[in-house]
Amino acid sequence: MEQLLGQPTFFFTWLVLCFALVVIGLAISVLSKVFFSGEAHKRLVLITMSSLSILLLVEATLRITGYTENYSEARVGSYNFICHGSFQDTLHVWPKNGTHEIGDRVQFLYPRSTNSLGLSDREWEKNKPDSVFRIIALGDSFTEGDGAPADSTWPTLLEQQLLQEGKAVEVFNAGVCGSDPFHELMLLKHQLMDYQPDLVIVTLAMQDLLEDIGVKGGMERFDPKRGRTPLPFELVYAYSHIARLIYNRILGYSWVLVREKSPSFRKKIVENHIPSIFEQFSQISGDCQIVFVLYPHQMQTMEGYDSDFKAALVENSRLTGMPMYDLRSCYLESIEESGKPAEYFWWKHDGHHNSEGYVMMAHCISEVLSDDINNKE
């Protein structure tokens, strides 16, 4: 309850609605006296005030129960506006040589220190010894390691595992919370190829397509003339939970305000964005091997992926000759072997892996990439 009441939109909405209630009530009372008299006037005022009171009660109920709370509110306690369009900077990274914290501040909160590239990892050396096999891990919060300490991210665990096997490897963590394949493409193209990687692992989740790319778009987001263009109804959506109930439950918008089941939305992802991801990465691969790793969130682990999007990923992997490995079967095997329920490997309300989940992710990535690593050494 304290977290709910601390949301800046909570009291703002109450003030607006209460003020609107008073203004509309007074307006109806004044106007009804002009056009109606006696009992008709009283009934009209009563109906108006009752209706507005019911709206206030529904708004309060939705907020208190959390039924229409979105991900950003559940995670950080306040609404984050969703802006469509480009970021003014080409590279999506943290401030260089700085510190930050990642977590929902309720279940977990872990510190991170960034290097001179603005990445949550140790300082990297550009010069690579010939005997060293260098891997760069690209991805979003699941690669940076949201939900676990810095020494429990899957790139760190993968490096430790390979070193214990006697392999001369370096695994660089280039994951950034909130990133997606198009951000990762620009980071690799403009900065990371200078570090002479032998293998680049691009992690990919369905949420990249449905949420990040669905909102920000593809390469067009980097056009400086495009700017940010918020959806016109987002102000209403942000401050009214009744509006959210209508948008999400009736009109079919997701929490990032896209219609995931819309044929036009799905067609754009399948025919434009997914081919562009593979095409753009294939143009900068150079002498290093680039592979894609598809990993599932908790629900997808148990229920599977969106079949159309998965088919498009597989087809474009085949057309470009860029391998894509799916971790889902390995996840299912690991969960079954552990004897623990699936939810044991994810934070309950946040959706990110916990430390045990990242151990599983590192193990599965090592399994599917064993041939690529062994053959390149």
C-alpha cells in the first residue's frame, strides 16, 4: 500500500477526478436549474453525482487491487511514459565509468559499475592475444544480469565454466538493460568490433519483438529527424486506470500500448523487423562468427513461443546463414532435472532470472554453443 500511495500518478488522478466531480456537479446543477425544475432537477443532479462517485470508486478499486498496474509501476513504483521514436544518441549504454543499481527495490537491488564504454563489466583490452578466444555477449537486462549480483550474470558464469574446462577464453558482457537487437547492432558496429571478437552472441527474446522493437521500431529509430512521438492517448492511459481497463481488456492494447494481435503489427514484425535484424548483422560480421540465442521467459518456457515470430526467426536465420539456437528445450530439461518448479528460477513479480536462473542460462548457452566454441579455438 505504501508503494501504491507513493506513486505520483495516484494523488494526481484523485485531485483531477475530485476537481472534475465538483466542477461537473456544479455545472449540471446550474444548467439543470435553467432547463428543469423541481423533481427533474433533483433527479438529474443525483444521477450525475452518483455516476461520478461510481467512477471514483472504480478508479480507487483498480488502483488498490493492482489489477491495471503496469510493469514499470510494479517494478519501480511509478509510471514511465512510453515514447515512440528514436533515441538522440546512437548507442544505448550507461554513463561511462559510473555506477548504477538495477532491481525492483522490493525483491532485489544490485549495484553495477561501468567501464569506459558504459557497459557493466571490467575494463576491456583492445589487443587480443592470439591464444585467447574472445566472446562478446550482446543483449538486454537478461545479459547485463538484472536480478542477480554482478558475479552471477550468464557471461561471467560462462567464462568461469570455460576456463575450468581449460579453454583460453574471455567473455565480455555488453548487455544493457532496455536494449534490443537494433541497439546491440549499433553498439557492435560502432564500438565493439574494434575488440576483435572471435564469437558474438546476440541474445534475443520474444519481448524484444513485442515490446522494445514494437514500440521503438527498427533502424528508422536512429533517424535524428524522426524524434519522439508519444501516442496521443497515453496521457489518459497514464493517469486513468479506468482508461487502462478499456485499452487493455477491451481494445486489446498491451502495457506498452501496441496491439500484439493486430495483423498489421504482426506483419511489420515478421516481414520488416526480423529480416532487418539478420540482414544488418550479416553485413558487419567480418571475420568473427555471430550467432543468435533465443531464450524464453517463464511463461514461454512452459507454453512455447509465438509460432509466427519463431518461424520468421528460423527462416531468416536460414536465409542469411547466421545460426540461431533456441534454449527452451534445455531450460525444460534443466528444470526437470533440478526437481524444482519452474518459478524457482525467476523472480516472482519482476520476471527476471534470479541467480539460479542465470546458472541455468549459462549452462544452456554453453551446451548449444559448444561446437562453435570448440571449432573456433
